[in-house]
Amino acid sequence: MRTATRATAGTSWSPATSRSSPPDPLEAADEARRVVEAAGGRLDGVTKEPPSDRQKASAQLVARIPADRLDATLADLEELGTVQSLSTSSNDVTQQTTDLDARIASLQASVDRLRQLLTSAASTADLVAIETALSEREAELESLTAQRTYLADQVDYATITIAISTPAALPTPTPTDFPGAVAAGFAALVAALGWTLVAVGAALPWIVFLGLVGLIVFALLRLRRRRSRGRGPEAPEAPPAA
């Protein structure tokens, strides 16, 4: 007996896969949830990161899929975007399952015998000893039963971790011939002129403002000089008469 395959899929959206804009990772996560639920599975964890100034939008889902629907579900999920990576693994748990079943059967038989002894206890001391042993056996039986249930769930359901993110910007291709180099240089020139016009447009209000301030200061200085020239030097006082 083998546990269900554990698959880890990394999905990102590529503009080349669609004529329209790439889907939002948060919306794609909702679509992936619908695919999982339609396959009879469930989600054990969902993490959504909205876009911000420091990071792009992303989402991660941990899904449990019925083992017999794993391949079909993976095919449906691959249609949501471009799969960047996918890895699967499985574990053989035959020996572990056999050991658990044997221990559970042995403990169950021991619990049944102790319950029968409770009805025939000869003294209070015997009754306390039997109840103590019975409590220990029942606790151990519940623990093994829980382990067996968990193992059965791992066998019946596959665990899928789906990571959804936006694609990174593609690098600009480097020209390999003279016409391509000319075209790239012309494109760079046009882009530089465009950015220059944008910079000039952004700085134009400040240039006008600083020009007006400079004209006002120049006018005040010139007016002050005219006033100084109009007054002229003061006449010297006449000497007193002899």
C-alpha cells in the first residue's frame, strides 16, 4: 500500500499564453479552489498576498485531492496558467499499516478482557487495578486508532501545494546583426527623447516659477539703484563766518 502522491506545483502566468492580460493570482487562486472542490477534494490552507509597492500579487494553496482523481485534477490546474515546476513523490506504508492493524487488534482484545474482569472483581483493590489498566489500554488504543485514521487519509488523498505568482519581466533581447542594432539604437533614442520630454514637462512649472521670482528680485534691485542715484551726494555745510 502506498500513500497518495504528494505533488508540488509552481504556476505563474505568462502573457504569451493568452491574448488578453494575464489573470490576477488572487482570482486564479479562487478558480483553483473551484477545481479542487469539483474533484471532491478540500483545501487545508490558503495564503493570499495582495500586490503592493514592494511585491507582486501571489497565492499559495495546500489541497487534498482523492488519489484516483489526482492526474485529472493536475491537468485541470495546468490549464489555469503556465506551470514552471512540478514534482511528485510517494511512500510505501504497507509495513506500517500492517503493524498498526496488529497492535490495534491486540489492544482491542485486551480492552475487552479487562471490561469483562470489571464485572467479576473480588475486592475494591482489584477493581481499582483493573480500571487503571483499562484506562491505559483505552488511551493507547485511541492513539493507535488516530494514527491509523491519519495514515488511511494519507493513502486516500494526495496533498498538492500550488504556488501562483505573476511572471517576472522578460529580459530585452540583445541584437545579433547590424539592422537589429540600428533598430535597437533607434528605439533607445526614441525612448530617451520621450523620457527627456517627460522630464522637461515635469520641470516646466518650476522653471516658470523660479523665472518669475528672479524677475521680481531683479526689478526690486533695479528700483533700489534708481532711488539711490536720484538722491545724489549731500552738499557740504558752509564754514561759519569770521
